[in-house]
Amino acid sequence: MIKQAAWLFLALGLTACSSTDHSTLPSNSGVSDTLLEEMPEEWADSYAGNPEVQLFIERLVRLYNYDKSRLELAFSRIKLRPKVIEKSDNQPEVITPYYEYKTRFVTEDRAKLGQAFAKRNEYWLRKAEQEFGVEPRVIVALIGVETYYGRITGSKDVFTSLTTLAFDYPRRKDYFQSELEAYLLLARKEGWNIGETKGSYSGAMGMVQFMPSNYQKLALDYDKNGHIDLWGSEADSIGSVANYLKHHGWQSKQPWYVMAYVANPEKVTDLVNYGRKASTEMSDWSALDVLPTQPFIPRKTGLIALRTAPETVSYWLAYENFFTIMDYNPSRRYAMSVLELAESIGRYESH
């Protein structure tokens, strides 16, 4: 215990061992008091006691001149959050059939609230459409699916979630270590206390659920008030979503998809839900007995199949804009829900 206390003193500047009252932190520590709620009792039980985390800290100090004591203080107050791992392995976008998945998002209530959101933000939506070429109803629907128009932005501290995924989720640890780095740099830039930022279990933030790297690169101060606020500013959220979609290739005034008839599903098994881009000409689909059942334009598409009832699979020929939505969330169920909600919002707008 004496050795441990000495290490704590040297690394963190604390003057006592784990029996000390840590009910508050110094006001200038840069670390949120909320991290104390589940504070590890011992240094070795915290992420600060993880050698891999120590290497991560050293890297941030070396590359970005980050305050080492601030980082060690923050990591010493968190430990693995098991539910983050559990949720990451059981995402509804992966395991839930579409006919069930869409009932969470494509609803009359969400469409009506989307229309209300669109009406009060008509100026910002039209501005975003002019500047980025993204239809207002798509922007609104995406925010509607992500957070119910800002009502559900997540209640978990982003720092602990990202740290758990960065060091205890091997399948995607490199990605989440880069996102943790981006979060810590954002916290320093924006003046956030580490750990005070609330978001999803995967570290997504604000009403648009941007990961930290996207917040860094693509979030906009759209209302020009001198501060980017993706939690409280609907204008900033609208501009940021439009900027994100344009950055990832959104094509102005282009279709999303058309319903399709597949005469012989076994003939196209290897092409269904394949890849993340529109890659096949309509004439090639026709040769495979895949035919659009709605008016279409002769551009490249990809073939999407989703289960729309327990015993029914429906097909769509998806244009590039569909796959751009998948850049926001790499799930066909997600992309289809956003675009179906956009269609519903459009119907309410027309009324």
C-alpha cells in the first residue's frame, strides 16, 4: 500500500492513498466530479494501472503536449464498463430483422415531430440545402432516427465508454483508441472537463450523434455564435449533418432507391447486400432478371434485401445516396429507416 501511495503521489500529485476522501476534485483539475460515482478503490483496478493506457498517455503527452497529470487523474477514476461491451456485441442494426427494427423509428409520431422540427428550422434547412445539396427531410429524418430530434442524446460519460472500447474490445480497439484520442483533444480545445460529456454507449455525442473525430472535422458553428453546440443548437446540428453527408458524397437532387422485382433470388445471392457502393448498371441487373418496379434513372445501383415481414423479403435497387447514409451508420436497416422516415416527413409536409 505504501508503494502504491507513493506511485499515486508521483503520478497524480495526490497526497494520500485510497482511503482519502475524493468526494470532490480541484476546480482546475480538468476532470469531471461525475467520474467519482464508480471510482475504482485501488489504482491497479483503474485504467491508469493498465500498461497499455500508460503508453497511450505517453503518446498524447509526446505528440500533443497533453497534461500528463490530467490524463492520469482521469484514467485513475474509471474502470471497465461491461455493458458497453455487451451492447457493442448486440447491436439492433445487426441482429434485429428490418420489420421489427423500423418500428422504433418509422412511426407517425416521429414523422409529425419531424415536420414540427422542419417548420421551426425552415431557414437553416433551406440554407443547408442550398449550400450542401441535401434535402431538408433527409437531414430531419437522420436527426429523428439518431436522437428523436435531440430528446435522447445518451446519458453515459463518453470518456469511460470510449476507454472501455479502446482497451477491452479487441475487435475494434484501433478505431476506438483513435476516437478516444479525438475526444481528449476535443475536451482540451472546448474546455470540457474530461468525463462530463454525455453520449451513447459507443461514444457518439449530441443530437446528431457524431463520434469525436467527426465532431473535430465536420461539426459546424452554423448559427455563427462562436461556439459549436451539437446538444443545444438545432442550427449547428442541421449544418453539421448536411456537411457530413456532402463530405461523404451526397448527390444533390438524385434518387435514393427504387423497389425491385427479383425473379430468381438464387441467381443473385452473391450480389445481395454486397458492398457499400452503387456498382452495377441497370442493364446488368436486367440481364440477371432484377427489374425496377418504379420509375428509375439509368445509373449504377446496388441490390438491397430486407425482411419486411416474418416470411417476406423485399428488394430495392439503391443509388449512391443510399450508401452515403450508410457512411453515417454502416447498416442497411438504419439507412432504410432514415429514408423511409424522410418519405413520411415529406408526406406530412405536403399536407
